[in-house]
Amino acid sequence: MKLYASVVPLLAAAVSLATRLSTAFVKTDGQCFTLNGAPYTVFGSNSYWVGLMGLTTNEMNVTFQNIAATGATTVRTLGFNEVTTASGDYYQLWNGSTPTINYGPTGLKNFDNVVAAAKANNIRLIITLTNNWHDYGGMDVYVDQILGQGQPHDYFYTDPKVIAAYKKYVKVWIERYIDEPTIFGWELANEPRCTGSTNSATSGTCTTTTITNWVKTMSAYIKSLDCNHLVGLGDEGWFNWTNNIDASYNGSHGIDFDANLAIDTIDFGTFHLYPYSWDEETPSAMSWGQTWIKNHRNAQAMYNKPVLMEEFGLLASQDRIATYKNWYSTVIDSGLTGVLVWQAGSNLTSGPTPDDGSAIYPGTMIYEMESMYAAQLKDRNSQGLQSYDM
């Protein structure tokens, strides 16, 4: 069609902006995230399954379309699946102590499709690189395969051979995606603790210092390879406060949120919120969660780094709608940097995506209200997050 002179500059500017957006990396500025010097709002969902369920490229695209329709900008997903027998989608196959990376169509080529679908829908990805729990392999596979079945879970953080194997795996991901701005950042692990699933016993020597030292080692290693992407931990956000009997606040899980956030090579903090499964329902799950959010907002201000509530979830029977409204509002009103719900849901041609009771599907009340909170958070950030004091 014919382009009139007055329209050409506008179109050229739009093309230039799109080019910059597709090649720019998310950065931090104090407690904020930025993209091309402008505020970048982290709002969205978790979708652990998008690269692990044998989805077609079309189904991946529908998944990200559904998430983006809520106003989401960011999705957290898994960059791991440790297996000892090749089956389905996986990234690393173990044969004794020797792992082999799956670069093929059920491995990293499949994840290339995840990245392409996210990019097509203007979504950026937080990629978590191993799991504390046995789901999709995780830490215990490294320990069992390298050191022997049933060795303490926390050897993952201290044994030189295990650390070397994990570094080798992480390097593969970094080298493949180092120039890909669709990747928001790397997370060292999902919910690291001194104890895991299959190897529940610890060595008896694991403390918050054990994991903090590992965080220092691994985050510095990633930074030595990749200056483009942000690095976070992916933890539940446990505090380590003196003389506190509450397991969420006394460091007994092996996590010291403040010490980890203070590490120079950690760019942003993370925490999760599951009061029912943590037995934190006093005086109520809603109010306990509200306080949990505010305490992490205080740490955000203290260390002047962004902090994300990157997982939270309730069942429909747990007053979910009212509680989510309260927690989303607390995030926005307190000045916490960003929030990701657990978890996204989609109705695909092959059937509904996985639902642990917390999935949010299109057309539901929570799905519809997410767009309102996304808009509120973006509006708040456009005004300057630093003005929101506790």
C-alpha cells in the first residue's frame, strides 16, 4: 500500500523500537528492572511443563498467548530434566556418573521452540537450572549417580565432583542462549534446601552457610560466562532471624534470604508463598502471607535489589479468590518489584495442561482479574517504584 510522508517516520520509529526490544536484555536499576532504560514490570506465571510435555510448536504458542493475554511479561519455566532412561522430553541422560546432554528434538532443540514461542508473544523467560525435589530429576540424581545411591542430599552443594558436573551442565545452557534476550535470567535451583525428596537425610553439617557459599560459587561462575543475563537463586525465601522458633524465619531449612540477597553476583531475590503446605495459617493464611510479602519488601529496600514473589498458590477450597486479591494488592501497595503466580493453565487441542489444583485457566475469575493487577503493577512501576515506602 502507499505510505504517505507523514506516516513513514512513525512506522520507521515503530520498527526501530521493535528491533531494540528484540535485542535488548533486561537489567536492574536499584529495586527495579529496566529494558532499554525504561521500567520493565515482572508480572506473569509459572509454566514448568511448557518444554517437557511433548507440546507442538502451535500448542506452545497457544500457551504463551494465553499467558500474555493477562498482561503478563514474564514466565518462569524449567531448564532441567535429569533422567537415567531416555523417555519423552529431557535435557540430560545419566549412565553411571557420566551424563550426556540431549541436543536433539526432545531436548535443547525442543527448548529452542519454547524460546521462539515466548519471543513471538513478547514474553521473557526465567529459567531454573535444577530442582531440590525429585520431580524431573534434580539434585539427587547428581548425588546418586556421582557419589552413590542414598548419599546425603546436601552433598550437592559441597562435593567438588558434583559441583563440577553441575557447572558443566549450566555452561551448556549459557553457551546456547547467551545472546538470546528472550531469556530474562537464570536461577540456580528451584527451592534449594538442606533436605530433598529421595535423600531426606543430610550429612548433619548443612547450614545456611553451606548453601550461601554454594550460591556465591555458582552465581559467580555464571557471571564469569554471561554478562548479558540476570542471576537469581529460585529459593522459597526463608529468613534466618536470631531467636525465632518459626521454621520460616529461623534458618532451619538451610536458607538465609538476607545473606543470599547480599551476594554481589545475585541480581534479584525470590520467594514463594504456600502457607497451607508450610503449616503457616496463624492468624490466617491470608494475613500470614501479607506479612511474608512485606518482610521481603523490607529486605528488597535494605539491599536495594529487585525481589520477586515468583510462586504462590492455593486450592480453590482455600478462599483463593479473596486471598489472591489481598496478596496481589499487597505486592502493588508495598512496592515489591514483581509477582508470578503458580501456575498457568491452557486448554490445548491435546487436552488441558497439568493442574495440581492451583492452575489458572482462561475464562476463570482469577485469570480475568490478573489483567487488572498486571495493569496496576505496570502503572505503579511507570511512576517509579522507589516512591513506594513501607
